[in-house]
Amino acid sequence: DSGVTQTPKHLITATGQRVTLRCSPRSGDLSVYWYQQSLDQGLQFLIQYYNGEERAKGNILERFSAQQFPDLHSELNLSSLELGDSALYFCASSRQPGNSPLHFGNGTRLTVT
Amino acid sequence: AQKVTQAQTEISVVEKEDVTLDCVYETRDTTYYLFWYKQPPSGELVFLIRRNSFDEQNEISGRYSWNFQKSTSSFNFTITASQVVDSAVYFCALSEEVRDNQGGKLIFGQGTELSVKP
């Protein structure tokens, strides 16, 4: 068990809908990262937060947004969903960026029908 | 630009064979970190090892060993006496230098799917 909790485990929704994925980092970890894993793109970095502030952005679509709350949990919001958004979404956390490994949650599998 | 290449898409071995998973990386940073993660069929990503760019010592942990060679920009992973439970997708990843708590994101290779047959 990595200590990173992601909910829900599975999500099935229709095109055009909006969903929220939730992540609780390991106790003491200040940095949260979101990744998308799809068959064609592999593991792609979406966005990073450190202690509530956005720190780095990757290949995140404008339809997607995220935030990290004062209690350090994070949410990834996906809107106007398309079939191509179907993927496994991972959250990872680390104590200090670069000085410690990323520990990943079990992921949320999103299916858009 | 940073890049990680795992040229082996799939490897199939018979139990007890040794197997080496290749990883080649590209970066302009002088300080960086290299990682290996395991993704078993259940889907989670399990951290295996982290190496920094200044430590070229090889590491052994049980049946796992890692060979880091800066001269060839490679960070290969060997499983000795493979077991069926080693069947998984293995990812090599590179982390950039961190500045002002920005960074530390991992750039992953495409993964190598290892199948160990009894």
C-alpha cells in the first residue's frame, strides 16, 4: 500500500459529462502529481501541485483542471468528456519534489461511453 | 528535451531465467534522477528504485539489480531467477532537476511487458 488514496476506483460516464477525481496524498507529502495512462499515449504527466499551489503543467487539456486544497488533498476535474478521455488516471505524491520518489495511488479508471 | 526509451515492448521468459530490461535516457540536466516502477496486472504503480545522477554504483536488492552507466545514458534492470509473480509492465522514468519546488515530475518510457511462464 503506497499510502496514496484515489477515489473512485472506477467511473463510467457519457460523452459531454463532467467528473471529479479525488486524491489524498501520503501523510506528510506536500506535492501531488496527476498522470493519465492510455494505451496510445502511455503515462503522461498532467499537472503538479505543491502545498496548494500549481507548480508545473504538462499535457493537460483546457477541459481539465485541478486544485490542491489546504488539507493537501487534490481533485482533478474533467469536463466535456470525449471518448478519447477514457484512461487510467493516477495521482502521485512526494515529500519534496525531486528529493523523494513519487508514490502512486491505485488509479481511477475512467470509461467514457 | 528529456526522453526515456524502453526499446523492448514485450519480453517472455520461462521461470528461473534471468532477464534484463533496457532503459536509455536523454537529458541536458546534470542533476537528475532515474526510477523503475512495476505495474502488475492489478494496475497499481509500484516504486522499485531511485538513483541520482551522481551515484553510478550498481544496486542489488534480492533478485533485482540495476546497472547505471552515464557513459551510455542507460539504466538497465535485471531480474535474476525470474518468477511468475514478476509478470508485469515495468517502467523506467526520468526526473528533471527541481527548482523552487517546481519539477520532480517523472517522464516515463513506454514500458516493457514482462511475461514469466511457469
